[in-house]
Amino acid sequence: MELDVKQKVNKRSKLEDDHQQATGMETLPREIVLHILLRLPITSLVQFKFVCRAWRALAQDPLLANLHNTTSTSKAEKNPCLILHCDFPIRNQLCFIDFSDNQDKVRKFNMPFQAKMPEFDAVGSCNGLLCLSDSLFNDAICIYNPFTRDYIELPKSMQYPDQEVVFGFGFHPVSKEYKVIKIVYYRKSCSNSSFQRTRRVIYPRSDVQVYTVGSPAWRSKGKLAYQFVRRPSEALVKGRLHWVTRPRRYSPVRGIVSFDIADEQFREVPKPDCGGLNRCNYHLTVLSGCLSVAVYGNYGKLEIWVMKDYNVKESWAKELNIGAYIPKGLKQSLDRPLKIWKNSLNGRVVRVVCILEKGEILLEYKSRVLVSYDPKRRTFNEFVFKGTPNWFQTIVHQGSFNWIDTPHDL
């Protein structure tokens, strides 16, 4: 069932007159109303808006949106709202699971931009806003609040004939700005490409493009000295986006590089001293607000390292060792969609998603199954939700009424 609340509300045969009977809710003091509404999950708040015009006015209180965005940040750390981006069997659909409303089913979003951008990738989520990019042309980019259905399409950016693109999306708490970063790796077109087909394509040139949401155009920051893994930024911490670097011929060591959304500078971040970091794949994540690294071992094993004091190398600590586990849901043989396979972590079995309310680690296995790991009992629990897609990529999201109307609202 799609999250289109207007269809869920019973259609009235006639419009309500101006003298509709008061429900009592609108007669309460504003502070009490806000206190009540802040206790509701985002799905209930969306439905609340469509009960009657009086309740809609209460739900549209600007202070409610600000307070809900603030409180939902802390709630999301314990009871996250998960966005499932799936393209199989239904291509490019967004679904969600909200742990705060105790629902055992996956619900779909009704996306208003689907006709304009039928194929898209998820760049990132920040303060209740999703950034999505056109996966066919890497040109059209939109920012979207899936619960209010508001969205804006960003201006076009510079394109190159032969390119690879890495994205990032985030917000800086000091500058109060939302920014999208687009790192383009490209090469000059070559007419004699028969030799190139037999070798890995190398993109020696780069162009860093930055867009401040609400501004009229993109800005070019010039070339980048780093080669990033071709995935969107996986961690936003302290107003900085983070990527993992690719090994290169003269620099075989993998590293972590940040982009400060405020001053728009790239900086290297110290990495943990785990012996296998330079010779095996790993990915970044955010656990309890801290930059974290999941290091892959043999047979699906994981080490989780957490930087407890940001940008201090000595604060890296190995928090967990997670043993190998094969969920029952993986035993079913399914056709693998090409796009999800390409975007998966180089065929790795498991990905760390977030921390749940009771301290469990939420894991995603092969883009097919969600599993919680209890570090105290060292046990695994496989989640089963009605309507879960066969294949998906999980995005940790903060459901809110947050939106960006004008540059002055940033």
C-alpha cells in the first residue's frame, strides 16, 4: 500500500463548511498541542494533517516542524526510519520501515517525480531530506522529502562525454547550509578505443562541483588530488562528508578523506591501525554519531572500529568482532538485478547500517536481508517485514516535515 495519505482518508461528499464542529484539539494551548504531536511517529503526523482543516493548521505550525526535526534526530539514533531503495522486481521504488511505530510491514512512497526521473540513485539522507540523482545521465538531481512529497530539481551541472561521478549531500550545523558535491572523473574522448576496451578505463582528470541549495548555479572548485571509490559519501560527521580512497599505482594505501561543507576543503582523516585495512575492502558508516569503519575479514566476518573523538587518531578503538552468519533469507535463489549488484560492496556479504534502540547492530546481508546483532549475547535476529522487496539498498533516514523554501530559510 502506497503512502498516499489522501487516498487513505475517507472522501467527503461535500466540502466542510466554515462552521465545522470543534474537536477540542484546536482549543488547547499551543505548547500542549506541540507536546502531544511531538510524541507521534512521522507516519501518524502525516495522517493527522488530513483529518480536518483545523488539525491541518495545527500540523502546519512552523515551530512543530523545527521541534520535530530536533527531537527526531535523537529518536532516529534509537528507532531509525529505514528507506529501502529497490529496483527489483519493481524498478526504482522507495519503500520505508519505521521502527518507532511498531509496524511489521514495508510501505511504499508515492513519488511525484517518477515520470521525470524514472531511474535514480540515492546520494544521501540528511535531516529528513533525500538527495537523488538520475542514474541514466548523472545530470538531473533532486532533493525530496518523502513524507511531505515536496521536492525540488537542482540546476544542471557541467557534463563530460566520458565520465564517472561520485556524489555527496549534507548539512553543516554552523553555516546552516545544505550542499551537494559532485566529483567528476573524466578523460578526453579517444577515437581509437579498441586498445582501451582490453584494459581498465582510467579517468585521469577530475572536476569538483559544489551546489549550495537555494543558490542559482553550481560552482567549480577545480581538480581533486584523490581517487575515491565510486560510491556516494557514506558518512556525514561534524558537518563533513567522508569517502574511502582507491589504491593507485604510486599510492597503494587506502585512506579516508573528508570534505568540510562549511569551508569546502578536502582533508585527510586518520584511519585506524588495523593490520588488514590497506589490503582489504572496508566501508564507512556512522554509529552513535561517530565516524566508524567496518573492516571485512574472511567468510563474512567483520571488525567495527569507532573514532570516539573526531579527527584524533588515538581515539580509534575496535568495538566489535562480528562472526560469520548466513541468514535463512539468503537460501532462496533469486535473479540478481544488475544495478544493485554493481552498487554492492564489491560482492561483500554484509554491510553495517546503524545501531538500534537496545544497542543491537543492524546489518544488511547481500542487499536482501536485514539482521540485528546483539553484541552482549552474540546472537543474530533476522527481521521479517511484510512486503519487503527481494533486493534493496538500505538508507538510514530521519522522518520529518523539514523543508527548504528559500535561501533565507537555510
